[in-house]
Amino acid sequence: MPHLVRPSDGYIVATDAELAATWRRRAIGYLGRAAIPSGSALILAPCRAIHTWGMRIPIAAVFIDRDWRVVRIFTRVPPWRMINGGRRAWGVVELAADAESAFRLTPGDRLEFTA
């Protein structure tokens, strides 16, 4: 199962990570879900901004640059919002709003997607 790790210390950000590389998969994201399973992450790339219009649950959003370094973190984005990762953002990792991993990351951390 693909997962997302912080290689500097081996911290596992998500035990079940999915890379949404197509436009359609990025557009759907977590829409329509009543919950995000613990340990899950959806990686949207390329993607500099996201919205939670039509969502029923809050999410955490961790924006990354092209080198997979964290550039910006939003730990609780409620439904019906739009957020921008900034100029350096290239992608975003979406997690459950209560995911401990979103709180354990800091800007500058490098992440790695492994299959």
C-alpha cells in the first residue's frame, strides 16, 4: 500500500496515500465523503489552491513544493472555503482535519511518496 513519509526521521504521515495525478481525480478529491479514514492522504499534484465547496467535513491541507517540501499548513479547513498554498506551492496533501500528522509537520519538512 502506498504511504507518505518524512524521510528525515521515518515519520509516517499516512499509511494509505493516493496520488491524484489526473484532472478528474483532483477535481473529485474528497467530495461526497462523510469521513476520511484515519491514516489516509490524498495528494493533489499539480495543485496550488483548493476549495471545500460541497464538502461535508473539514480537512487538513499541507501544501508542498516541487521538491515535496512543506511550504504551508492548514490544520482545519471547514466546508465551503477556498485556500491558496502560495507562490511556491506545487501540490497539496489532504488529510482528515484531526490527523495528528498535520500537526507534526512544519514548513521545510520534506515528504516522500512510496509505493
